[in-house]
Amino acid sequence: MERLASLGLTFPAVLLLLLVNVLPLLVLVALSFSDYELGAVVTRFVGGANFHHAFADPIIRRSISNTFLYVAIVVPLATVLALVFALMIYGRHQSRAFYEVIYYLPVTSTLVAMATVWMFLLHPTIGPISHFLRWLGIQQTNFLSNTELVLPTLAAIGVWQLLGFNLILFLAGLTAVPRELYEAAEIDGCRNAVDRFLLVTWPLLGPTTIFVVVTTSITAFKVFDTVAVMTRGGPMNASQVMLYSIYSEAFEYLKTGYAAALTLIFLVIIAVFAMLQTFLAERRIHYG
């Protein structure tokens, strides 16, 4: 009787999991092996043709490399800067809440709206950033039309958007570090702030750091809003990323089967990257 009751209690959650996660994934896999186009009445099985076409397409290869480059810029900066700012803010008492609100505001803002604001800030003629650079004697630069600068510019916006969330996580991790360890370290002769950080704070921030790195990586891989609003993959595919390629194939060219194959590739890349990060980081983490 208890077993039936437990099955009855878990059945709604299992059913929801199947409907929301498992079933869409199965449909995605089925579509990725077809030539289905949105609105088409007839479709046919094409095997691995979509995947072969994806890896042979120079635009898709460029979008994959751009996505990895974006992640390589955003993840280290968003993690290290958040940790540095958390260490600077943590010791404050009266102004700590103020800084927490200031840094967390970008997280609560709609990124599409903020991307529009960034377009104004980066405008080559009327943008405040361009005015400031000209005041410094730097020639006028169109960050969003320069093939070498557009992706780092989008990555800088991504760091700005993720910084507040990571900072709050590191502040929570710092709060969980026992004060007694700092006192013991000082008694043992560790009076330098850098030594205390390396010997006490940093090892105990291991679980927080791995969580920040993994979540930041997944968010960075999913970059879409800023690309769709600010550059649409240009100029010359310099800011083309995987999610925008999937969106273009599915909703602009209506190639749903091909877009499903790209989505499956994208999910595999994220899963492998997250598992690799977790495996490598877990071997060096100390849980206090």
C-alpha cells in the first residue's frame, strides 16, 4: 500500500518530466534525421545528411568557433572579476548593500532592452563611449561593424550582464567560510591578506567557484539576445554564434530538420563541456 502511495505521489512529477523534457528531446532527435521544413505536409528520413551538411557548412563552423571564443572571453573575466569585487565588497558594512544592488541591476534588466541601450552607447558618432575615446585621442571606431572588435565587444557586454549574479554567489560563499579558520591561520603566522586568501578562502570557495564556472559557461554558450538585436551575426559572420544560426535556419529559412540537427549538436557540446569542467574541477576542490 505504501509503495502504491509513493508511486501515486511521484507520478505527476514523472509525467511532467516526460512531457516537458524527455518527449521534446525525442521529437528533436527524430526531426534532426529528417528534411522537415516548417509547414510542410510531407517529410522524409535523410539519415545523417543534416549533420554532415552542418559540419561542412563554413558558416556553421564559424558560428561554433565564435561561440567558443565568446565563452573563452566571458567565463574567465566574469568569474575572476566577480571574485575580486566580492572580496572588495565583503568587508564593507554600511555600503555593502548599495554595491550589491548596483552590481545586480543588470541581472534583473531585460537583455534585449539593455542591448538597445548598448547600441546607443557604442554608436560611432553620438555614443558616449565614442565621445570619451575621442577625448582620449583615440580615433573613431565602430565596434559593431569591425570584424575584429565585434565579438570582444559582445563578450564585454556578456561579462557586464553576468558579473552581478556571480558576485552574489561569491558573497554567499565568503559568508560560509568559518571565521575561526582565519583566526587559526593568523595564530600560525599567516598574517598577510594574500596568504590568508590562498590558504583559507580560495580552497573553501571551491564548490562555489565550480558552480559559478559551470553556470557562467552554460549562459555564455546560450548567447543570443545581444547578437540578434545588435549585429544579426554580422559583419561578415564575425559575430555569428550557434543559437543565432539555429534561429536563422528554423525561423528565417524554415529548415526545421536542419535546425533540429544543429540544436542537437549544440546540446551535446554544452553537456560535454559542463561534464568536463565538473570532472576536472572536482578533483581539486576541498569541501570544508
